[in-house]
Amino acid sequence: MGFFDQGNQSEKERLHMVDKQLVARGISDEQVLDAMRNVPREVFVPAKYRHDAFNDGPLPIGKGQTISQPYMVALMTECLNLTKDAKVLEIGTGSGYQMAVLLRITPYVYSIERIAALAENAQNTLVSLGYESVNIKVGDGTCGWPEQAPFDGIIVTSGAPSITETLKEQLADGGRLIIPVGTRHTQTLYKITRTGNRFNQEEITCCVFVPLIGKYGWEDN
Ligand code: SAM
């Protein structure tokens, strides 16, 4: 198969994935669907898993970490209710795929990754795809990014032991925090919406993420 055919094939699989895994399960935000139709997920997956890039599940990206299931990326992004000028913080850059989806919606995306090699790889992938202003920082995302706060949306893509107060404090008025909370192995996805100094908490679904490691997360063992 030539390069052009491979590109066509990936696009077909991507559109199929959006219909069968996202639309069929109730994802309806057009800007999320449009982003996921256009971001080449296959480029964010290690070469040896490229043929599985559109599978309905997470995939390994090295260093014991994963790129999340497409449906979970779509659901979490939809829960953020982003406008085109929203400022967003992602905790857990991983492969950079979720960041690319966010960057299709708003240019103001900040992402923190604790593993330097993954951050560097994600940065390179995003730059190679032509994304400008890729704001990735290596560090402990459980402390947020106070210099850039407040955020209209904060998305945590690893499982926390509790709803992180520091992150709640970095939400703008009306801002949304999407965070999986539970044990190191299974969690519940929560959406926390800030109104003044009140925080409304909704349960979205059960989920399975790698652990959030850090000062307000799990210990690194
Ligand atoms: N969003 C990613 C993507 O699109 O590929 C998937 C993220 S993966 C499920 C979770 C990531 O969170 C891992 O890369 C892990 O190293 C990172 N992580 C865990 N604890 C962290 C912390 N305290 N700060 C920043 N990143 C963290």
C-alpha cells in the first residue's frame, strides 16, 4: 500500500471510529466530533500498534503509560463544554493526542506531563503535525499551573485518589474540572463545575486510568 492509500485508509478508519464508537454512544458535540474526525490518532500511537489505532480501547505508549480509549477522550472533551477561546489545562500529556483534540477547539491549551521523555515525544508529534503554540511543561500536574490560572476547563487524564483542591482553586468562575477519582485501578469520572466559591459535583461514568502520581496524587512505587 502506498503512502497516499495508507492516508486514505486511516481517514476511513477514523470516520468509522467516530460513527461507531462516539456518535453511536451519544457523543453529540459537533466540535468534539469534528476534532476527532480530523486529528490523526494513528500518528500518536507507537509504530507497532498503528494498525490498532482505531480500536475501541487504550493502547500502550511506553513508560508504562497509555493513550486513552477514543470514546473516553471524546466524552471528557464534551464534558468540558469548551468555547473557541476557552483556556484549558490538561494533566497527563501522554502521547499528546488529547491535547491535539483540544487544540482543534481552542488555541489556549496548556498540558503537564511528569515523564520528560513522553512530554518531548508529544511535543515533537504536535509540532510535526503543524500545531503552533504547544504549551507542554514537565512537572507534577497535581499542583496545576498557577501562573496560567484561572482555567475554563481542567482535564485530568489519570486516576486521582481524591478531587484535587489545588485544581478546583485554579478554575475560573463557571469553569469545569473533569477528573477520574477512585483506587489505583478503577475510578469514577467526575465533573466539577465552579460557581463563585461553590462547586457542583456530578458523576459521569466508571472508568479505568493509570494512576495520577504526585504531591496530591498517588505515591510513585
Ligand atoms: N492524555 C494522554 C494522551 O492523549 O495520550 C493520555 C494520558 S495517560 C492515560 C496518563 C498520563 O498522565 C501519563 O502519561 C502519566 O505519565 C501522566 N501523569 C501521571 N501523573 C501525573 C502528574 N502528577 N502530572 C503530570 N502527568 C502525570
